[in-house]
Amino acid sequence: MTEQQVLATASAPGKVILSGEYAVLVGAPAVCMAIDRRAYVTISASDSEYHVVRRVGIDNTPCRFKSSGGVIEWLDGGDDFALLEAVWETVGFEPTSNVSLQLDTREFLDLATGNKTGIGSSAALTVALTAALGELTAHAAEPATAAFDAHQKFQGGRGSGVDIATSVAGGLVEYVMNGHETHQLNWPEALVYALIWTGAPASTTQKLDRLARSKPRPSRAALVYSSRRLSRAWCEGRADNILNEYHDYIDVLREFSVDHDIGIFDAGHAELSLAARAAGLVYKPCGAGGGDVGIVLATCAAVVESFLGTALGESDQILDARLDVQGVQSERTDNG
């Protein structure tokens, strides 16, 4: 076999959290949409003496490793491949010959700066890796379960799993952390949206650590209550009700952010939120906030376009991404 012989491929979409951020950690439902920025994994046969992994387009330097009992031992590099280790060990992958892996998450980067845009690259890569390795593993665990376990290992037990669930399922989902319950929703036909990249990457881990160190305040319970109301509106699918619920939700989210000092509305989110409300639209940060991506919502495309022109001017902050109804896709190509 040669390195060019592809054994398995997989891809999985990124995500944008629309409601339930932070509240999902204490039992509230979250609503999340998959977007058409995807992570790609290719596994090929290799004539090398060892397994090899490369990050396509980021650092093409190959890193070599051995594997025994599903545990990776690095021969060089490896510092940037903790996620691969977590997935490989969770799946229990034991190939009969050496393989070459290519990991591609370029669609999750801002081309101008090379910064991550905060749309779930690690979760998407976890899901794609799990699916690709699973194609080559006898009696592999169900992809969603293995991906949840691997991502938890990679994140040190942090996170709700909403990004994994969305990447697996695709489309618009309602997610509850307890039991990893995922329900597919339909996007309301009358609801128009646009995604905005703030230009500032944010650290979800740092915000979760700060939240864990803070004492619970009434705004946390209020956020749970508001998240449930907004999730119900998303499930009912009426655009006007969704937008109405967002006004209260954003106010509660802002109070929650101030109470726990986690800066959700930093990096320009506060200004965009106030400007959108004044123009009769909804704007909110997505996920951890404090940078990364936000979303504009309305029932009129022309109104959204006008707002973007006024608020952003000539900047290139609009994130070219749309709802992706396809979740993880994988294929074994060696006919094995």
C-alpha cells in the first residue's frame, strides 16, 4: 500500500449557539445551529515506519507516533495533537498497519489574521476524527457517544456537549446536557439572520473557569428560566415570538455577565446589541461571548442588510456561513 491510498474520510460542521449559553450547564435547554464551515479528516495508508499526522494548511510539519493498546506515544512533536490523542484512545483505534492522518480546520479561521472565529473547530474535528477512525474500527462505539467522551477528555471535563451534538446532527437542534438529549428543529421561514465576526478570539475555557469560581447569583436562575422560554419559542417556530423572547433573554444575559464578571458583551457585542435594538432588530453574542461571533435576527432581509451596512461600514466582519443541514459525514474507501 502507498500513502496515497485513502482508507477513510470524514467531515463535520461547526456551530453557533443561539440560546442557552452557560444555562445549559445547569439543566436548561440550548438551541444551536450547525453552519457550513466544516472540519475534514483523511486517513491514508502509509509506508512510513510510524504513524504520521499533519495539520493541513496550518503547520504541514508531519509528527510521528506509535500506538500500543490504543495509547499514543509521540516520537516528535505531539504538543498540538492532544485532541487526536483523546479521540484515538477513546475509540481504541488499533490499525494493522501504519496510517497517515490529515486534519483540516482551515474553514474555522479568519483568513486575514489566522485567528479562530469561535465556531466550534475542536468539536467539529473531534466528531470528524471519531467518525473516520470509527470507519476503520471493528465494533466501534456510536459516533456521538465516543465524540462526547473524547471531547470531555480533551477539555478536562469542561463543557456541555452542545457543540458535539450539533456537529453530529447538523441543522438546528435543541440540546439538553442531561442524557445528551438532542431534538431536531426546523428553521422558521420568516426568520432572517446574519453572522458577525468580532475580530477578537475568545477563550471559553477561561470564562467557564471564572464562572466556576463565582458564587451563584439570582441572574443565573433567571438565565435558566429565560433560556427555557426562548427554547420553547424556537420549538414552536414562530419568528415573531422568537424575536420577542430575545429582548428579555439578552437583558438577562447581560445581567448574568455583569454579576459573574465574564464579559459576554465585550469586544463590540454590547454596542451592536444596543444598535440593533434601536433599529428594531435582535443582536446577541453567541456562545461564550467576549469576542468570537454574534448573530443578527429579524424578519426582513432588507432591514438586516441595512443594519449591517450602517453598523459595520466597509469592514469585513460579516461571517460568510449558513445553516448546514448535514451533520457528520464519513466513508470507508478501502473496501475493507
